[in-house]
Amino acid sequence: MDNERKTLDDRQKMTDLERIRHSCAHVMATAILRLWPDAQFAAGPPVENGFYYDVELSHRITPEDFGSIEAEMKKEIKANHTFEKITVTREQALRDAETGRLGALAERPGQPSKFKVGNLADIPEGEQITYFKNGDFLDLCAGPHVMRTGNIGAFKLTTVASAYYKGDEKNPQLQRIYGTAFKNKTEMEAYFAMVEEAKRRDHRKIGQEMGLFAMDAEYVGPGLPLWLPKGTAILEELEKLAKETEFAAGYVRVKTPHIAREKMYLTSGHLPVLYADSMFPPMELIEESLLKKEGGESIRADMKQLLQRAFDDVNKIPGVAEGLAEEGVTNASMVEDVLKIAERPRKVERYYLKAMNCPHHHRIFAAEPRSYRDLPLRLAEYGACYRYEQSGELFGLMRVRSLNMNDAHIYCTPEQFAQEFNAVNEMYLKYFKIFGIEKHVMRFSTHDPAKLGQKFVNEPALWIQTENMVRDVLKTSGINYMEVPNEAAFYGPKIDVQVWSVIGREFTLATNQVDFAVPARFGLTYRDKDNTDKTPLCIHRAPLGTHERFIGFLIEHYAGNFPLWLAPEQVRVLTIGEDAPLVACAKTIIADLRAKQVRAEGDFGSDKINGKIQRAEEAKVHTMLVIGPRDLEAGNVSVRVHGKGNLGAKPKAEVLAAILQSIAERQP
């Protein structure tokens, strides 16, 4: 389904740029109607980096049509029409939809604005219904907009795609026309320069070129990445970093299965409604019939003999045989009835692939009696999870169905919360420094009181308490954050970590959540100082997110040019020629480095050194050590670093020590 409908209050919080883009969507609709008057429009909101409008049209719009549409848009902008707000009753809006006036330049008898009727149904009773009109174009819209069409700066149409009305595949499929708009041409040119650079850095393209991962939709399935050796090297370096950091912070590691009984998720509240659409269908374990042995061999004949003997004995009881005869029941019929019942297979249990690690960790907490002395308890796991993302939403490593999460759950008392939550935020900041992430913001997501018991756990006092606790920590620590209503997790407030890559592209990287509800569902308690049992707070945190999304981000952040500690191939030793002494020296260097867990390879062939260097550069090998006769004689190696070129000849021991130090310190 599409994103949840924004409230009127949410809409009034639109930024100036979002208002420009929203207005530009209306201008685009105006232009399309001038070219194709039969166009039927659905919704046209501003979105990240631009806007779109969904339209039903017999003509299939292609990028070749963009020039004509943009020319009409320029006419509308030049006309400098006012965006006029008109308040109407629901009855009036329904009449206008029936006459085809909404989302149109004039009434269209016999062509009702069918999608606007559906949009009207989404407006809650009692909420003000408004139109916005620019020139002849009239549309059902809550706004807001810029004052006049002439206030729209630079714009450009970008792509066309397909989308179901309201995101429901049962509804008609529409054409979705995307565009973007900015305050001026300079900002737009900078944006498209970033877009072109982002294409060059696309993790799917670089990942394939570097041999990091593969997607095999035919045999393995869509959204289920296969990590190749070089990609696995990155993955394991990230795990090593996380494990070292978490160990130093007092975490203990656990390991949990990939599946769990249905009862687990019914207890947590993820089933039957809140998370069902994101989970793979259940596995139903069926017990064999009672007439089969473990190996599948039938024991029907043996059971039949036993039953016959039993019923023969029963019939010897005075009066039994006569009574059965009067009912028309024989020994043979009774035996067959029992055998039929015994042959029926029996459903035993439903199991689900885990979509999240938290319920398993809750059961680990429950596995042993806990005291306040045990808290805070920090359980960490790089856990494999499986989520049934819709096929149209899958995107490289950024949106997958199999994910490995840098997960941990911290069980603590209310008094410990502030320190623990702040420590998690500090861990984020440490990681940002390691990876050169300079721009970041914490999105603090809170609940909507109107949706308690629906979207959010119905515990109003606990919502206010925990949101205040999180807000106080963020303010005290001085962390850059923004507050976003109505986007919390169902069990508590959360922080989504937004980061920007070096080219200015925004990513949602990780999450940090407070859970005051689910531990109680599982009956988790600790014995407090006053000898009473209390329910702990739980902090869900995943600073490195998932391997898949984080590595996808890093590929684009570094454009595949990873720092030495993270590079899939850290060092390649190249010989000038293939003389035995040179090759022997190169192999010794490689052996010494590999003994220190450095990913080092060699290229000792007879081809020219320039060809070897070019191959290493194309493979994005971080450091190349070149050995020629003069280097061998002097005890040196010539050092080349990918992207930096030749750094000159240096003593071999000094170079190797510098490599080991750079890796150990995770230097950028």
C-alpha cells in the first residue's frame, strides 16, 4: 500500500521546497490535460527529491513526450496563475467528481473523476475538504502550495513508471510521471550532477564489477543476495568491528535459530496483523498418520489384526454382540472406522522464518532468573532475518528479503535508561567517524495519540514517559536530531539514523528503538532491590544496520575505493618480470602479510609492469607493492596506492609495518 495519508497538520509542515514541488505536480497535470484531455488523475504529492502524479491515459507517456509536456508547463508558469484555495462540502465534491470536473480543465460529461471519488473516501468525516485551482485546472487537494505558478523555479521531468492506484495490486494500474523542481537553476544543476555521480557509484554496478555479491533470482530467489568471497571479506570486517566495539562496551554475544513457532510472534504482537505482510508465509509441520512408522512403513495390517482381536473380546461380553447387531454394526465396520481415523494426518505446528531478532532475545532473557544486579544486560547478535518485501520494492542490496542485522537488545531499569541510550548514540558517532560520515541527523519518531490501539500499543502514559526520556537524552547530549510525529515503532519511540554520503546522497542507515511493551507481553521480569518483580525497559539498536544496506551504502560512499582495512584485496605484490629471486621475495612478502591476516595476493607473470598495475587499479586493489631488481638489491618496495598513484620506493620493513598499523587502526 502507499504511504499513510498525511494529516492537515503534517501538510502545513511542508518545507518551501516541498511546496514548490507539490505545485509543480499540479502544473504538470495542467500540461498533460492540454495535450491529452482524457487524462484521469489520481494523486500527485511531493516526494523525496521531487514529485509525481499518477494518471490513467490511453496514450502511453514516454520520455520522448517530456519535451512537449515541459513546454506546456512553461506556459502555465509564465501565465503566473494564482493557486486559489476553495473550501467545499463533501456533497459538492462528490457532485464535481461525478461531472468530471476534479483533476480536469473543465467538466467532462460522461467521464467522472473516478479516482477522485476514491480519494474523497479517504478524507475523514469532519475534516475540511478543499480544492486548489490554477488557471483552468481544478483539483481535490489539501495543499499547501506556493502563491502563484510563477513562483516555481527550475523543473525537469525525469522518469515514468507504473503504479497501482493507492498501491493496491487489486486496483487499476496507472502511469506514474516523476519530476523534480528547485528554487533556481543552479540548485537543479547541482542536483543532477549529484544524480550522475550517484549512477557512477551505483552499488549494483560497482558490486558486479568488483565481484562482491550476486543475485540469482532463478535458483535462489529475488532479493536473496549471495555474498562472493570479496564481498564476504567486507562483511566479516564489519562484523569484526562490531564485535570488538560491543565487547568493549560490555555486550555479550548470543546466537538464535532462523525460525520460531507461531506462538512467538503472536505473543510479541507482530502477528496476526502488525507485521504479517512483511513475514514469509508459515511452514506447517504435518505429523504422519498413526499408521506409519518413523521410516514411512505402514502398520495398517498389524493394527487391523489387533483391533479385530479387541472387538472380538468385546463381543464376548453378554448383550454386546446383540446390541451391535440391532444397530447394524459389525466388527469389520468398527475396525475400518477406527483405521480411517488413525490414517488422518494431523497438523502439528506453524513455524515462521524470523523477520526480527528481538523475540528470540526476549526468550534468552527469560531463560534464567534475573536480578537488578544483572542489569543492564546487553545481548548482541549478527542475526539473519527474512522479510517478504514486495517484488516491486526490491532494490539491489538496499531492499532485500534476506538480511544480516547488527542487532542488540539492552535490558535495563528506568534509572539506567539515559546512560544506556546515550551510550548507543555515542557508538553511532564513533562509527560515523570511522567511515567518514560527516553529515547525519537522528529522526526521533513519536506516536500519534489518536492511533493508540491501532498503529501503536495502547499505553498512553508509557508513551509520554519514554518519549520524554528519549527527548531528554538527545537534548542533553547535544546530538543533531529532528522530531517526527506518527512514525514510532508499534511498541515505543524510535530513532532512525539518516546519513549523507560524500556526494550528498541521503540514506536511512540504522535504527534505535525503545520498547516498553513487548517485554511485558513475554512476562520478562527482574527482581529489584525492594524484592519485587519488575519489567525491564528494552532498547533495540542496530548501529550498522544490516550488512546488505550498510555495504550498499559504503560501496556508493567510497565508490568502491575502500580504505585499506576494509578493501576486499588489501595488497597485491607485483614483480617487474618473473625472475626467480623477484618472485621468491614477492611470495615471502605475501606470506608474511597473510600470516598477519592481511588479504594479500600476487601477480608474477611475464607481462609488462604497466599491465599489472592497470589490472590492479581496475580491481580497486588498495595498495600495490612493486618489486624490481633495484628494489630487491636495496631491500625496498615501490608503493602505489589506488587513486593516489606512485608513492615511491621505501624500505620493505617500514612499508609492511605501516600497512599493519593502518589496518589495526582502521585508518580512513
